[in-house]
Amino acid sequence: MRPAIRPATGADLDALVALDKVCFGDSAWSASAWDDEFARLATDRVVLVADEGEVVGYVVLLVPPVVEDPVDLLRIAVSPAERRTGIGGQLMTAALQRCAGRTVLLEVAAGNEGAGALYRGYGFEEISRRRGYYAGGEEALIMQWQEKAL
């Protein structure tokens, strides 16, 4: 069964907090940070979830109201049990469709090869690095996507 990709609702909040903790451990967003994201859904946030009867993945976008400003892909995650099943790709496709005509930026740890491969597969290109950005001194890669045919 392929998950449905749909906008998140308030009913998804607890599942998102729990999944974020599983996927990001100590770097997970707090419940209050997720509350803040949900409070901004009507203004500049888009949260999409992959739903298989339960939330198995999500993507969070910061979409400024000014079209010329870039969109920031803030977070994407898939449940460890569901990785390498295409859910991450479904979420990326849905997210990028929401960004038609806009530039999208993201940052990813240089050592996160799986995420880097996913992003490059969707046409993201490295445009910069932040040295020593993550704990332990790991670099962050700044990547950019501009709309192309998907």
C-alpha cells in the first residue's frame, strides 16, 4: 500500500513529535516547536505527511509569501521501518510540486549520504558549505533546487 501524501492536521501533532524523536534523537524538535510550526500553517508553513493509517513520514516547508523569496525545506523524515520504500521520494515530489516556480533551499549534514543522494536525485545542487555547523564539527551542505521538469 502506497501512503497518501496529505496536508498535516492538528490530529497529526503527537505522531509528528514522536516520529521526529525517532528520526532525529537529541536534535528532534520539541513539542512546543511543533506547536509553533502548526500555528504558522495558515501563513508560511506547509507540513505534508505520508499516511499509511499512521504517519510514517513528513516534510516541513517554510514558504514565504513573497514569491521571489526562496522556500526553505526545513525537515524531512521517514520512519526507519519505512525507509528505502519510496516514501521519501513521494514526500519530495509533493513538496516540490507545492514550490512550482520557486527556488528551494535546504541544508544537510555532509555525512548524511542517504539524504544527499535523495536531494541530488531531485536536482538539488550544492551551493555552499557551513564548516563546523553540526555537533562534532560536521559541515552542513547548502543545496538549492530550481524548478525543472520532474
